[in-house]
Amino acid sequence: MTLIDEPPAFSTHRVVNQAPPLDGFDPLACDPALRSALDRHGIDDLAALALQAGSAEAREHGRLANEHPPRLRTHDRYGHRIDEVEFHPSWHWLMARAVDHGLHAAPWALGPGAHLRRAAGFYLWSQAEAGHGCPISMTYSAVPALRYAPALAGQYEPKLTAGSYDFGLRAPAEKSALLAGMSMTEKQGGSDVRANTTTAEPLADGTYRIVGHKWFTSAPMNDLFLTLAQAPGGLSCFLVPRVLPDGSRNEIRIQRLKDKLGNKSNASAEIEYAGALGHLVGEEGRGVRCIIEMVSMTRLDCVLGSAANIRIALSEAAHHVRHRSAFGHRLADLPLMQNVLADLALESEAATTLAMRLAAAVEAGERDLLRLALPAAKFYVCKRAPAAVAEALECLGGNGYVEESGMPRLYREAPLSSIWEGSGNVTALDLLRALAKQPSTKDALMSELDTACGADPAYDDAVRRLRGELDAPAPERARALAELLALTFQASLLFRHAPTAVAAAFVATRLATANHTFGATPISGARALLDRVTPT
């Protein structure tokens, strides 16, 4: 047999001018916004997590978990109802490492800085695969809600914060660790949870019998669910375990898994409570108060997840243009491509910086600031993700539209966080409710924004306009208010924590122009902005 070093003359399959796979890169090294935030808060132990998130192994597990989505098995071979969800091994690999890194509820059992470190880790690890972040986020978010019932918190919190991944249907007492989910919305109400018709009947032993149909239940394979139901005293919050203490299965029926646009690796279900037993969390009639604690934390993760999606899409695009040539030039050397990528870099840096500031506010207990800034950030950053990811995909041309590139998965994931935990109108109107109920929230926000006043006339003008919106809020302008609040907050953070050129370019492209297409406004120093975010 003759070995042929060169393809024969008639071969058409010489592969040239293609970018190598973005495997084995360090997502922390090419992320100046995250590094700056970590430096400010003295967090320096995320290098191993970052390298694992950018590894070929993690990226392949992310692909496989989405190529082989979960399957529902309602019955066993004999006809017994089992309601089990089966996952590909790659899902379990991703989940185990997320828990190992403390990205679930672990911070609630740790000391100062734990929540901020967890936020940065969640952001980095979500770049490997976003879908499994849902049960991780639900578990993190369940703890503050559960604390409205101290006895239940004492019983379940140690296993929610435990550092092991223990998948499977067993009694909570028999497991080394637990994961939590959320079950709120119904088909007739959606985000209007007060329209829920699920009922909770009190029993003699202090538990409640819950009957109802939930339209969306996050992570139905988890061990515990925080759910809303109508008790005699009004809409209330309940903790519903999948398996009862005696090992029998609670009366929870998984009707079907939702066939979603994206988020394919994660199971989202329609479930029925057929007399399930639950424990009251807090007081009857105060269910929304309890569940809002969980929603607030999951909204933070929506911002972190969207920022992560923007960032990994930017990394893919920047990597591609660094290696691909067209029209006799490397794409990264073409001025217009530089401008597009620089604009995406601004979007990413602003989103990441804002997300980490919100995480720091959670850490510090800045509730007044969060009451306005969190829904505004959730509104704006999550809405920017689809546009940013689409632009990054386009940088790869036709290659980006092909599934093998991984970009279509990022694009399908992008709208998710804008919808879950309150879609655009819901989160924007939350701002108006906060202003009406807690006027102190405005003072907390303006104190933050005023620290950057005088840095740029366009910024100062935007802050004046925002103050006017806050002084006369109107429902029809709620979205405009949320957008302007998020933009000014991002700009103020960049003026304080980013290079002057970054902050100036952000204001020039977001507050001082009517252009809304990425790359439409010339950016001074575009090449330098691109270089600082390109994976190496």
C-alpha cells in the first residue's frame, strides 16, 4: 500500500481558510469585564472552573446534552405510573460539576463573598452549556423563599446547600443532597399567578392536599418544588416533595415535557397535582411574598445567563474572524468587521459589568437598589441577547447557520431568559410598582448613577431624562423607563470600572445616537476593543 502525502490532483476536499475549533480556551482570560469585577472584590479562585468551562470536554458534553434531550417515561413495562425523566450522561456530567463548583445553593451556607463568587462561576459555566443552569438556579433561588418556614428550612436547607449531586427518586432523608424546582404558572394565568386555580386543602396533620394543573414546572426531575395554590386564606406557597418520607411517591403526575424552541437539554414539564401532599411556606394568603424571593434570585440568573450567552457568542465570532480571510484580508483586519465586533464587545462588557454589580448588591443586601435595577437589567440585557447572538452568528456567515458550529444552539437559547421569570411587560411594570410602593428605591438608584455625572454630556443628559421618567412613571412608557435605566446604569459602571475608551464608546453608541444596528456607529479604537476580548 502506498501512502499518499498529498491529495490527488482531482481532489476538491482540501480544507483551508477555516477557523480551528474554539476548544481549550480560557473564558476568563479574554473577559476583562469579569476579571475587573473579580479583582474589585478579591475573588481569585475561579481559574480552574474557567478552564474547565472552555475545555473541549465540557463543550462536547454541552453538545451531547442538547443532541440527546430528556425523555419522559410515564409508566413502567407493567403499567405502573413512574413519572421519571431520563437524561443523557452528559447532562449528569454537567450537573455534577456545577454542584462541585458550588453554583447551586452552596453560597447560603458559606461566608462573605460566596454569592458574588457563585454569580461569576454561574456566568462562566453557563458558557459551556446553558440548559442545565435552570435546575442549578432553581436550587439557589429556593433557599430565601424556604426561610419563610424556619422548620422546613432547617430540615431541607442543609441538603440543598450540600456539595454533591445525587440524582434519583428517593426519600429526601435517604439522599446526600437535594435539588429544588418551581411550579407556579397555569394555562389560564401564565405570569398572572393570582389567577391560579390549584387548590390546597388543609389536613389534620398540618400538611395540605394539593390539586391542580401546572402549565410550566421548571426541572420536574428535582426533589422539591415550591408551588402556589389557593388555600382557605388565599394564594399561598407550599413545599411539595416528589417522594414522601416513607419512600412512596407523592401524587405528582408529569403529563408531558414541553417541546421548546431552545433549552433542549433541560426538562420543562406540564404537571398535575392529584392530591399531592405539601407543606405551607410562610402564611396563608402570602404566597406571592414568599415566591417573589425565589423569582428575584432567578431573575439575577437570567441576567447572568444572558450575559454569558452574549459573551460566548462574542468569543466564537472573535475567534472566527481572527482565523478567517476574505477579499484578500483577514476578517479581523477589515475596518467594518472590527467595528461590528467592537460593538458586540461593548454590549458584552456592559452586560457582564451590570450583572456582577447586581450580584454584589445581593451580597450586600442592597434591596432598594435591586428593586429597580434588577427588573430593569432583566428586561434590557435579556432582550439584547437575541440581537447580539444573531449578529455574532452572522460574523461566521453561512458557517454560523449550520448546527455543527454551535451558534444555532446559542441563538435558540437567547430569547429564553427574556420570557422566563416575567417577560418584558411584566418586568417593566415591576419598576412602576416598586416606585409606587417604595419611593426610597429611586434615591438608591440615583445615588448610584450620580457618581458618574460629569463624565460625559450625553450621559448627563440621559440621567436627566431618566429622572424625569422616574418622577412621572406611566404604564405606556414602562419599557422606555426600563431601557433607559439599564443603559444609564451600565454607562455609570463602565465610567467607574472600565477604561475610558470603553465607557466613551458605549455612551457614543447607546446614548448619543439613534442608530440601533450593531456596527452602524463608528467606534474609535475598534481594533483595540476587539483584541481585548478575543480568545487566545
